[in-house]
Amino acid sequence: MQNEIVRRGALHLFPDRHRANWKGHEVSLTLREYAIVERLAEQPGQDLQYRNLYDVVRGTGFSAGIGDEGYQVNVRAFIKRIRRKFRDIDPQFNAIENYPRFGYRWRSGK
């Protein structure tokens, strides 16, 4: 069992328990939401495509939604819920940035 804590500024991730804290408060994330936050925070400042984030929660190549890029709607919904949960703790939360028509990134230094 791994007891390592991943720290990205105010974000603390506990991979062995799939838990996240923001500014010392637990963020009530589902396992899939946690997986997205963990993936984004692994490489702060790096842009991750919608497909990469979708694959984290559904598996490589899984298809959902309408059309070839229907998964983008699903990723946007995940990010919207994740941001809401962080903003319930910190109304100024802005660590997840959108890269329009590409994906998202975890802000460096956040």
C-alpha cells in the first residue's frame, strides 16, 4: 500500500485512498472525478486533450455521446462538476484551465 501524498500547491492528493484536499478541506470527488483531477495534476501546465481525460475514466477507445467527438460533452460535464466541488470550498478556485476545442490543464503553481 502506498502512503505517498501528491502536493500541487493547495491541492493534496492521497492516491492510496483516492481522496483530494484543497486548502486543507476534503473535496468530495467521485472516483472518476478524482481520476481526472489526478491526471491533470500529474503534469501541471501541460495541456491534455479531451480524449486523454475521457480515456482516464472510461478506458481507451470507449465511445459515448453523439458523433466521433461526443465524449467531449462528457468531459466538459465532469470538469463542470469538479470545479463546482472545488468552488464550494474556495469560490476563487481557478486551477483548472480550459484550452478551447482541445482540452484542459492544471495551472502551474496552483
